[in-house]
Amino acid sequence: MLVGVQLPEVERPVTWPELREVARTAEACGLDSIWVGDHLLYRDGGEARGPREAWTMLAALAEATERVHLGPLVASVSFHSPAMLAKMAATVDDISGGRLILGLGAGWNRVEYDAFGFPFDHRVDRFEEAFTIIRKLIREGAVDFEGRYHTVRESELIPRPRPDIPLMVGSNGDRMLRITLPFVDAWNTWHTDYRNDPSRIGPLLEKVDSVCAEVGRDPAGVTRTAALYVQAPGGKGRRAGSSERPVVDPVPVAALGEALSTLEARGIGHVMVVLDPIDAPSVEALARALGRI
């Protein structure tokens, strides 16, 4: 099983040098991947909080690290034209030497849509068109597409991207799964979707299997991945981006082995740990719990 870590987002004020330190610590400690959220702005109770832009961060992290996989968890296709998103992904993958995992989703936080001028309507319809353009540009290098929301004429990615950049969908929606499971390499669920309780993840995995059967995809060809909220020493409860997300109990780092064993037994192949607190000492504590240092 692969285990990675999400970098700080809006849990607390954080500088780029610290973000780089956390990423390099994760790599030095033997973790497998580093992830960034793709969000622009949160507002809760009148307070505004915003993280750094995801793709700029990923490009910097691609240069700052050498071994770990990198990816957005997950990129909203609403924030860029689909061809431009594919171009950015191909560039980050090139900078990293082929370490990008391209996680994609339809987005959910209306606050940032309104604040940055992106349409919030028909998000799954828009995603379906964008996903077609993105995957064709990544897999084939070129696409000509006309839809209701997106049109590209003789679009090409030059230099050509690595055609096997892994595509991952972050969604549990029936229609989103039907759109993506015929094509993606991996599926991801957030920790609140199964109450951060590995024993409760079964129904979500059954849904993936069911939709795979419906669309004619071999379920074995789709890697199952999941976020897991873990509390390290000094954690006081994670301050998430939005109160719209339900609050769940963290897994204590001392119980991490049992949680990972349960997830692995259920077929999860890659876990993205969301730490409390998200800092370099907590990453080291995570790595010690995994036996990697």
C-alpha cells in the first residue's frame, strides 16, 4: 500500500518555505506521495481563508522533490479551461520527471466559484465535457471537440505529454462515476465520505464495483484510494476549509497500523493522510508509525 500526505491548506497560516519543508520531510521519511488541495477561498462565519494556488504549488514541488508522486486532491475542472488544465498537468508532469497523478473533480464550494467568477450551474455536465477534452489531450496529444460548454478546435499539447499520466477521479456521485470509470486509473474518496472509519468504507467500494460492471470496466483496473484523517501528538482537532464538511473523529497515530490494515484488506491501494497538525514533526511521527524511519 502506498501512503502519502496532504500539505497544509487553510488549517493555519503557512509560508512557502514551510510547505517546502513539509514536502521534503515527507520524501526524506520514505512516504510515497504529496498532495495539495485545489481551492481558492473559504468563508465561514464571516472569516475568509484562502490557500495558495494548486498548480503553481505543484510546479514548485515538482522541482523541490525528486522521488514522491505529486497531485491535486483533486483539481476542479471548473477553474481553468480544460485544454489549459491539460497543458498545466503535462508541464508539471514533465518538471517532476513523470511523477504526477492527475486527480480531477467537479468542485463543490460555491463561495470560491462566485468570488472568482466561475459558473456553478450544471457542474457535472460541464465536467463531462471537460473530462473528455482533458483525457484525450493527455492520452492522444490532440483533440477537436464541440460541446455546449466547451469547444476546442485542433487543440494539441506540444511537447506531447506522457500518455500514461495516471488519471484519478475524486467523486462518489453515480453519474460522475459513470462518466469517469471507463477511463480513469484510480478513484478517490475523502475521509468524511466514510466518516473516517475504515470499517465503513465498504459501501463506497461496492458502488465503484457496481458502476464498473455497468460500464464494462474491469474493477481490477481501477486503483482504490482514500484520504484518512490522522491525529499526531500535539493535534487539537483539524480546522477544515468549510463548515459544510462534516466533522469526524481522527484516527490516533498510535492506531494508524490497524486503520491501514483494514483499508488495505478492503482493497485500498493508496492512502492520502490528512494530518493534525499538518507540519514536519507530524510527518515524522507518521513515518515512524509506518516503520519507515
